[in-house]
Amino acid sequence: MKKSSSRISSKISNESSISELKDSSLSELNSFLLELFRGKTKALPPATVLDNYRNSRFVSPSDIDPIALRETELSWLKIAKSNTFEPLVLSPLTPLGTCSVLGHVDQNNVISTLRGAEVVSDATNVLALQLALDFKQNSAREFIRKYATVHRHVRGQTTDNPKFSAHFSTFCLASGGYDPGNYGFELDHLQDQISLIFEILSRYFSNDQMELRFYMKKDSDAFREKFVGAHGRIWSDMNYELVDDQGQEYYQLMQFKVFVKKDGQMYNLADGGFVDWTQKLLVNKKHRCMISGIGIELLHRI
């Protein structure tokens, strides 16, 4: 990226032009880039478009059976709805900075677009935006909102794993509400989402094939005590392991992961945890948000 920026900068007479462009408003920058890309596309031969379609990992079709994938997505959304999660169809785009501003994500791993937007790389961030909007309109302390969606994510980072591609389908959950105290929201919605995830995955794997791990943050002693003392919760009857988090900054308090064993290999098919995104969006530290997701496409591949 730095080499590309240097080459562009060398073609602009004023050396400070790049910095000035960064300081421009999104509206001004969009107008400039729209004109730039309009000029570029006018000069593109059709053969070049075909070459780009053949060579770009971002636009190549998936090799997953589309009918099987759609049937899975529909089935999981129906299960989510029966568990009081409201299904939602998201736009392919979301406001610029949705992932990098809320979470610890490098913007270079997101496909930025014109008109102040970016391609959705994680639908849970978008669901957090929707939750914040909901709570702007209803600030009742007992108000709870729960969403489910399936979305085709596109991510910029490269991977050597043939089971991963630049675009893939994911099942996502997000729950939001105000803190009633004593980690009531966290424990209730942790059980809620894990229960739904295991209800889905148990259609494909036995209990012996699934393993649940909780990664506790180092500064979450009070929550750990409540968690350990939460007898009768769904995870009490599961094969689970409690381990210390290794410095992951994405989640608050704890993160959970669901692994499945298939043909001698362990696959991380689902994960989730608590995030502070709605607290940032609402400027309210009493609000709570929990997210999780299952890799639909990864499940089909294994």
C-alpha cells in the first residue's frame, strides 16, 4: 500500500496533495473519486474486464452448491425466529468505518467503496448499528432486541487455507439491552445464543464431536465468579473448557468458541462474546451487546 501511495503521490505535482485529500470531507473525496473512476472505466477494454473477473479473488463465484446453501440459510433463520430472534436482511454495504471504528479491525482488511460506504465484512457490526438505532428510539430499561441474519461477507486479507475464500456466507446473531445488574444480561444472553448455536449444529454433529471453550479476560474476575456459580445453565451439561484469554481485544469479559471434530481435525465453526460497540454508539456504559456467528460455508466445506 505504501509503494502504491508513493507512486500516486509522485504523479501529483504537490507533495502534500495526499495529506490534503485525507483531510477532505467524504463528500468532496467521493466527488473526486467518482470522476476519477468514471474516467478510468471509459478507457477499460472489455477484454480487461474479463481478465479481471478471471483473476480477482473478490469476484470469482463460490464453488458451494447454491441450492444447498440457501436451504441451510433459510432453515437456520427459521430456527432463530422460533427462538425469538428477529430475522433481518442487511444491505451489502454499510457506513465507512463500521468495523474499524467500532472493533479492532484494520481498514485495509475491509473493502472500502465510494459514497462513504464499505462492503460488509462482518454483519455483527451492522447489527450493532441497528441495535443502537433501536435504543435511540426506545430507551426503556426493560427493552431487549435480538436479531439474526445470514450475510455474504467480503474481506480483504489473504489466506492460504483452501477452505477459506474472500467472500463467504455467515450466520450472525446480536442481542442488546440495558444492564440489570449482577451480569444478568450477560449470563441470560450467553445461554440464549449458545443454546441456539448448539440447536443448529446438533443437526450435523453429535455432542461428542462438539467442544465449547470459554476464554476469560484477565480483568473479568467478578464475571468469572458469577459464570462459575451459574449452575443449571445450558453449558453446565456440555463438554466445555474454561481457559484464560491470550490478549484478544475484540471481546469484553469473555469469548466463546465452538469446535467440531471431523475426520480427525478440529474446526472452529462458531464464536461469540460481549462487545462495547453499542456503548460507544449510544455513549452509554450501561448498555450491553452480545454477538456470535456460525460459518455456514465452512460447515458445508467440511
